Amino acid sequence: MKLYIILIGLFFAQLLAAQETTTNPKTWSLQECIDYAIAHNITVKDAALDKDNAAVAYYKSKSSRLPSLFGSANQNFSNGSTIDPITSDYVTDQIHSTNMSFNSSITLFQGNQINNEIAQSKLLLEQSVFQEEVEKNSIALSILEIYLQTLYSKESIVIAQNNVKASENEVQRAKARLDAGTIALSDYTEAQSQAATNKYNVIAAKNNYQQYIIQLKQLLELSPMDEMQVETINENSDLINLELDKIAVYNNALKFLPEIQASNLNIAANEKELEIAKGGFLPTLALNGSIGSGYTSISDNTFSDQFDVNFNQQIGLSLSIPIFNKNQTKAAVKTASINIKKAEIQKQSTEKEIYKKVETAYQNALSAQEQVIASEASKEAAEQSYKLAQKKYELGDLSTTDLVISQNTYTNAQQNYLQAKYLNILYHQLLQFYQGNDIKL
């Protein structure tokens, strides 16, 4: 009985905890989102695994300098005319023999291919480190963009809710004026229609906000059961003045962004591939050695005595000189040369893409800061006009249609200001990021 009571108590405790989590979702700051996404996003994890693979390949290439060592053991049975594998005598009896050996080989020279392969694998490891940084930066910028869009949609909900309150008051005034006979029924129904439209806009704004929350959760790799909110930021008036030089930002981006370092290492790795391919024209020199012993049943000596007597050692050099291999080496050299040119073109394309990103962000930042100033003035003017329209409507000097138009104009002005504000923040943060500065709101 006590066990049932304990289990029921634990069940209700978990239920209350789940309800508390649902009613009080965690509020995430931008930095928390970025840090969590970098630690948990599957794209970043995949890049980290690529880096681990590159580290394994580097370890494998370094190990190619070491000698190989193999052990072998054979047990043979034969009947009839045969050659004894131990004594090499011709026998016709039934025999059984045992043979054990250890063989080792080390490459002394292979056209310097081993050294070049080690150098290439090290370059590829360094490239994978920068490629992991590329993915981390991509996730951070995606988080920044979605986070700001989420904040924009969150403030849009407030605007829509304020419009509902205002339109409900206007419906009450319209009803009073209708009862007093000062307006037509069409004016009253228009006020009701506007109130219904504003309620619909609240629903749409909340849905839009939840869609951005879903995108954030996807980037953070959160489960559908996890609830989250975003932390509201304070307006930053310092973003109005853009005092950055576009060319300076671009040059800093070339020094900072890991895409460039990854491209440089890609060229270097392909250059090493060319040296490896050219090594195929040179001879290969290897040192080989082995030790072994054996036992045969046709000998009168004991097993241990035979292993002592038959103990043998062997050491030798082997030289392999390439003469003709169906032009495989020539083809490998040509392919490596082509890949170097392709890597150089890829670097140029990367630099071009970076310049496009910097110039786009710079021009958008200039435009956004001007839009902030203009939209703020438009919002203030529309707000004063709407307040004046409300007073006129209360006095019966304005039609419902004109009041609705004034409210919609004010709403559009508010939305335009919000959009300009968050775009201004976004593009300024991008420019700061391209210079190697942290993303901070």
C-alpha cells in the first residue's frame, strides 16, 4: 500500500513539474542560443566528426613510416610422394610438419611519397578545423537572424493586441452613437469588422511568432516538448551612426573568416598531392627481414631440438623501379595539376562571395539606419494623427471609415519602424562579425 502511495506521489510531482515547465518556459538570450546551438547542432557535430576523421587519417599517415611485423604458423599433413617443407627432402611417407615465422618490412624510400602524404594529411586536418569553424559561424549567423525575426514578431503581437483594445473601445463608442441615432448602421458594422480583423491579426501574429520559435528550436536541436521564449533587447541608438569603411571591413573579413584559411589549405593539400603523384616516377627501396623455425615428423630429433636446429634468419633489400605502368602516374600528375587550378579558382570564388556578403551587409546597414530615422518620424506622425482621429471620432466629427484608415496607417507605420529597427541591428551585427568581433545585443 505504501508503495502505491509513493508511486502516485511521484506521478503527481512529475505532472506538476511538467505543468510548471509549460507555464514558465525558459527565456533564452541570444548568446545562450548561440552557445547551445554550437554545442548541440547536428551540422556542427558532423563537422566535428569530419575533423576527427582527418585526425585519424593524419595518425595513419604518420604510422606508415613504421615497419610492419607479421607472425605466421603453419601445420601441414601429407601422405605419399611429397617434399618435406622443413628439410626439402623427397619423401614417400606420411608426415606432419610445423612451421613458425616472423616477417618484417620497412620502406626506406618511396619517391618521398610517405613524407608528402604525412604533410598532406596534416594540411587536411588543419583544413577540417577551419571547416568546423565555418559551420559554427554559419549556425551563429542563422541564430542571429531567426532570433531577431522572433523578436520582431513578438513585438508585432503587442501592436496587434493594442489595436484590438482600441478597436473594441471604438465598437462601444459606435454602438452608443448608433443608439443615439448619430451614425448609420453601416458605420457600426464597419467598426465591428475592424475589431474582428484586428483579432485575426493577433492570431496571425502569434502564429508567426511560434513559427520562428520552431525554427529556433530546430537550430538548437530542442525537442517539440521543450518550450522557450526569447529575451527582449533594449534599443541601441548607437547603431544609427555607421562609421565603418567597406574596404576595411572586407580586408578584415579576409583575415578573420575561416573560409579563406580553409581555401588556402585546400590549395596546399592539392600541391602536396602533385608531389605525391610525381613520386610515382621514382624507385622504391625496402628493407625486409624474417626469422623462423620448424618441425618435421620424419626427423628423429625432438620438437624442441628441431626448433633449435632449424632456426633461420633472413634479411635483404628489395628495389622496385617503375618502367611502365600504363601511364597511370602521368595521369595522376595531370589530375593533381588540374585540381590545384580548381582549388585556386575555388579560393577566388570564396573571396568573391565574402565581398558580396560584406558589400550587401554594408549597403543594407546604410539603408536600414536611414529607414530607422524615417520610419520613426513616420510612426510618431501617424500616432499623433491617430490620436487626433480618435478624439474627432468621439466628438462625432469623423466617420468610422476615416478612423479605420487612420488606425491602419498607424499600424503600418509601427510595423515599418519595427522592421527597420531589427534590420538595422542585424546588418550592423553582421558587419561587426565580419571584422572578427563577437555578436552582442
